[in-house]
Amino acid sequence: MLAVLLGLASGLSWGVADFMGGLASRRAAALAAVALQQSVGLALALAGLAILRPGVPPARDILFGCAAGVCGAVGLAAFYRALAVGTMSLVAPVSALGALVPLVADLARGAAPGALALAGMAVALAGASIASRAPGPAGRRGVGLALAAALGFGGFFTLLAEAASDSALWALASARMGSVPFAIAALLVLGVARGMPRAAVGLAAAAGVLDSGANLLFAAGTQHGYVSVVAVLGSLYPVATLALAGALLGERLGRLQAAGAGIALAGVALIAAA
């Protein structure tokens, strides 16, 4: 039960963080928003390590954490860009398909999920296919980026669980040690390092605080239950993003797209119930 509660809490925190990050990416370059968000998370993680002083985990865990951070940064950059060019209430459910990656990893290890989880996978994929029939080039591009984000998030879920085998706080810190240099290097290479409007800075910083909290909750959850279960519960974050987008931005989908988004979320819920 604790793993379920932690997974749901991480999903709520991620959902609010993604809404704020998506708004920031509409005011500044998505990669710049990711770099600032991840930097805030690194500062919080280092402060936590300095105060709590947990034992240093094995080098293997730190390497897994760094790799998770890179996957997460790639996923966030694609996700924020998708939110900037597409419809938030369409992009968020498609990106939630990242929950399938830990399930595939479990299958590769011989830990086959039950029939309900497999049914959820099929339903989620069908929903994403229906939702991807968004009209207009911006909608289609947003969905493609959302699928890229799903792969990044899925890799993040899988690798962070490995990094959290000893310490959830160290898992967060090592993930940020991987994501921050990667994001800054990408900014420099792509030549998009420039000033951000004050409103975007505030939104990205707030997203960084919430995202770090979600990471800690997720890492702690994987210490008390199956990674695949915690991952799919964390992937319910679109529910919060959808609610905020509808309440604050007035976003609405066509019937077909709304049905696809709902089916994708229903599939994730079936996996969580397995």
C-alpha cells in the first residue's frame, strides 16, 4: 500500500510540475526551461545530502542515476517542446506511455505481468494511436515529440529504480548530476542559451521543486514495491496536467482526440490495477 501511495503522490507532483514547465516552455526555449528546472533540483538534492549525510551508495547506483538523469532530460525537453507546439491535454496522455518501458524491462527479466497488465498495455497503445489523429501539423508534431518523451521517461523510470536500491536521496542527486551537465551542454551546442523572461524563470524553478519531490517519492516507492507498478502510478501525472489545462487554459479536444486520450489513461490505470 505504501508503494501505491508514493506512486500516486509522485504522479500528482509530476503533473503539476509538467503543467508549470509547459507554460515556461511557451515563454522560453524548452531546453532552457529544462536546464533551469534540473539545476534547481540539483541544488535541492545537494542541500539534502549536506544536511542528512546519508551513506554514499555503490558506484553502480550513481552511474545508473546519471544515466537516468540523461534519459529524463531528453524526455523533458521533448515533452516541454510538445507542450509548447501542441495541445497540453493531448500531449500529456501520450507521454504517459513511458510506463510501458519498465513493464518491458520486467518481461526481459522473466517477470511477466499478469493478463490485466498486458490488457492495459494494449489499451494504452490503442488510445495513443487514436489520440495521435490530432488535426493540423502542430498537433501531429506535438504527438511525435510526446512519444519521444515517453521513451525518455520510460528509461528514466527504469534506471532510477536501479539507482534507488540504496538511497532515494542519492538517486535524485545522481540523476541531477547527469541531467544538468547534459542540458547545459545541449544548450551550448544548439546555440539556444539565452535569457529567459522572469515569468518563465519562476515557472521553471517551481517545476524544478515539484519535479524533485516527485523523483524522491518515486524512488522511495520503488523501495517498497514493484518498479512497474510504481512507474505506471507515477505515469498518471497527465490527470493533474489535464485538469489544470482545462481549468486554467480552457483547452478542449475534439471527440476523437478526447476519446483517445481517455483510453490511453484507462490503459495506464489497468496496468496500475494489475
